[in-house]
Amino acid sequence: MQNRRNFIRRAAAMAAILGLDPARLFRASDEPQKNESLRNDPLFAGGHIISTWEGGLVANAEAWKTIAGGGYAIDAVEAGVRVIEADAEGGSVGIGGMPDRTGRVTLDTCIMDHTGNAGGVCFMEDIVHPISVARKVMDETPHVLLAGSGARDFAISQGFQTRDLTTPKSRAAYEKWLETQQYKPIINIENHDTIGLLAQDMEGRLSGACTTSGLAFKLRGRVGDSPIIGSGLYVDNEVGGATATGLGEAVMRTVGSFLVVELMRGGLSPQAACEEAVNRIVARMPVDQLQVGYLAMDNKGHAGAFAIHPGFNYARTLAGQTDLIDAAHAIE
């Protein structure tokens, strides 16, 4: 299979034939570079991690190991969310994730680094760590998103093992749901099925990851915002990064994470940008039973978070110290 490096080399060769500047084809080289101007900024101090919900406490702790060791942010975000994917008791993502209305677990994930490279998988079954498959999509293919059986087949080709992702706990929840088969979003149920994580390493490189099993008992084939670059996650090292949690349909309709980053580009703080993005949803959609929360960080490590309703919280790690913070909200 053609990997990303071969793709870039061939594209650069074609650009030379056409008389174009190969450097203009890509935002950054395949090999990450240090952001020297940012490192020299007196307001910058590297080593920041933020992530959604209480599960972010353990995710941040794992991600911090990479950051504290001088590693890359992209490796930190992958390592951090893998902890949540492997938690069979969390009812989150990966093993033990909530099934769809046919009783099967399908996973949606994306990852994005400081150069603008990104990868994702959606509607993928039987793989415990979709974030690592997304990383392979980013690193080893010219694509951004693989879906369904194609994503599963790609994962197997890359050496990932398959297994049944349901657990006694998730099967029991499904059996109980079958009694009524009631299907509607429930505010803050996202606390149990999504984690978005943003990290900045000691050299100023920003990266992010977002991974989920999606709405519990969703229609077969439903894909939410989490694997969609610009909706569930967006990172621009010149500005900052953002991630989303909540009802994915609302996030996708407003391209939420991209919106937050663009608002920061326009001069808003991470907090103000999150507030504006949430307020646009509130202004356009019925939100009585709809929760969305945004979490953002600029490229100097300033963070912000905002949600429609109370109940959204996030973990923030600075210099190895992690705190769980309740986000402000639009509606009481």
C-alpha cells in the first residue's frame, strides 16, 4: 500500500514537472518541525493537555508521560485516549462501548497533528483501539477517513487483532433497552461515550484526538461528528485546537471545532470562541434535550470550555498537575 511519504514524494515530483513550488502543496513537511517563533514567545510555556469529561483525568495522566519526556504531542494524544478505549467498565469507546440498536458496537475516531495531517475511521467494528487505526490512516495512506468494513480490513492489514467489543455490562444495557426501544438523545449521556483530547508538547506542537462509540442504540450506520475533521476535532498550530462532545448532529451542522478555531484566529480567546460556537447552536436549534460542549486551547496554552447545559466538565493538566474543571454553560 502506498504510504503517505511516498504520496508526498510523488506529488512533489509532479509539481516540479509542472513548474510549481512543491513546498506550497503541503502545509508542512512530513517530518515535524519545531515552532521556533512560538518557543521564543515569552507568554509560551509548553506542556499543556486538556480533555473532555472525568475520564480525561486518566487520559491526561497517560498523555503527560509522553509530554514530560519531551515527546511529540501526536504520540501523547494517541496514548491518552487509548486508555479510555481499553476501559471495559467505562461504557465509553472501544471495548464496552454502547451498541447500536442491532446490538453491535461501531466506533468513530480521528486524530490530527500540528502539520495539518489527519486520519480517521468511522463505523468500524471489532477493533479495541480505533485511534491507533486512525493514526495508521494518517501515517500510512494518502487518505483521511476510512469507513466500515474497509476500515476494519485496513486495521487487520496493519496487524490489529479483532475481538468482540461487547461486554456483560453493555449487553445487559442493550437487553434492557430492548424492553422499550426508546430512542432519543439524553443530556450528558455523552459523559459515557466520547473523549476529545488536545495536547501541546514542550516544543509548541499541538495535536488532538477524538474517539467515541457514538449515541447508544443509534440507527445502524449512524456516524457522528467525532471522526469528522472540522466537526469533532480541528487543530491549526498557528492558532490552536478545539474538540467537541455532545450530540454529533448539532456539531456537524455547524462544523463546530473548525468554527471555534477560526473564531480564535479572528482574535477571540478560547473561552469566548467556545461560547460563540455554542450560542450559534442555541440560536438555531431546539436545545431542551440537546447537549453540546466545546473545549479549546490556543497555541500559547490558554484553554476555554463552554456547553449548552450544566454538567460538562474537562480535565486540564499544567506542569504535571491535573484538575477537573466544570465548564460554564448557556442554559440553566
